[in-house]
Amino acid sequence: MLITLTPAVTPALAISPDEQRGKTFALTNCARCHAIDRVSPSPLPIAPPFRELHKRYPIESLAESLAEGIQTGHPTMPEFRLDPDQIHDLLAYLKTLE
């Protein structure tokens, strides 16, 4: 009797559609300055890596700032105002980095 075992092929780091849209937003709008993954350094040293944001702020608390426009202390950061769906998606992605 020959038994063949086939490992289940499941993406270990599969993300939801919401998280994927948030990641795409981050790649398009943020990755020029911020590290948006789990390991890379930020291209702009004064821009915190997204994986560390939860250490500074509860991720959910960023929703209001994203809706009203994030304003920072460094002059190179543009002001972003996101719509509710974009906020939901970006926060969902940021939570994957905690």
C-alpha cells in the first residue's frame, strides 16, 4: 500500500482584500519615505517604519487623523485626507504589522 502525503498549500501570510487595498495604498503613497513591511528600513530616516506605529499610537486612534489630515513635524510629509474606506483598509493593513 502506497500512501502519498501532499502538504496543504495555504499561503502562510495571506491577507484579506481590505488589508491588500491598505497595503496598495501604503505602497503608492507612503513607501517613498516609510518602510511599510516588517523588516526594511525607512528610505527617509526620520519617517517611522509602519511596523512601529502601534508602539507609538493605538492603531484605531489614527482613524481620526487620517480623516482630518495627518500633520507631522517633518516638512517632507504631505498632508493626506483619506475617505472612510481608505482609512478602514489602511488600518487593517497596519494591524497586520503589529
